[in-house]
Amino acid sequence: MRTLADHAAGTIAERRLRVVPAAGFAALALAVAMAGLFGTLARSVAERRRELAIRAAVGASPGRLVRLVMGSSLGVTAVGLVAGTTMAAATGRSLAGLLYGVGPYDAGTFATVALVVALAALAASAVPARRAARLDPMTALRAE
């Protein structure tokens, strides 16, 4: 004799065993992607230091510099989201056996993942954007 809850847990135990490591790898992949995006943006701000200093010297506000850096970040993120969504849709059918209670083309899941990635990219780009806004034009131009 077993309860219905025990029987249901037993039938999905194998799927759960496969999903937990996959979710861990997904979280790790998100962390690595955000670290890469942060590094890329920090490098981009460092390389564009002269350009940003000239923009600040001719009157660009710190807010405008933040929007410039954040805009380039969101552009890269949008391209990545389109490519990732396309790849996820292409591989959705092969992963259908691992899913429980969700279809391989669930719009809510796709939207949630896209929102999480976009928010993480926004957070990763905040530090380089603030660094660009605090850039002193005279110091940056003299360093060249």
C-alpha cells in the first residue's frame, strides 16, 4: 500500500534526477555568460575611454554615457536572446522527454527565461556603465 503522492513521486523520480543537474548547469551557464558579458563590457568601456572622455568633454551628461554603454549591452543581449530562443526552439522536441508539466514550446517559460537573462545582463552592465559615467574627461585625455 502506498499513497498517491508516493506513487506520483516514484514515477517522476527519474525525470527529477535528470532535471536537477540540468537546472544546475543552466544556472552555471547563466553565471558564466553574465561574467563574460561583464568582462566584455568592462573591456569595451576601457577601450572606448578616449571616445567617452571626448563625449563628456563636449557636453555629454553622465546619464547619456550610461545610456550609451547600457544600450550597447542591451543590443548584444538582444542578439543573444534571439539566437538562444531560436536554438531552444530547435532543440525543444529532443528535450521533451525531460520535461514534466511543461511543453517544449511553452511561451511562458521562454518569456521568463528571456526576462531573467535580460535582467542579469542589465545588472552585469551596470558597473561598466557607472564607470563610464564617472570618467573624468581631462584625466582620460591626458593619459593618452
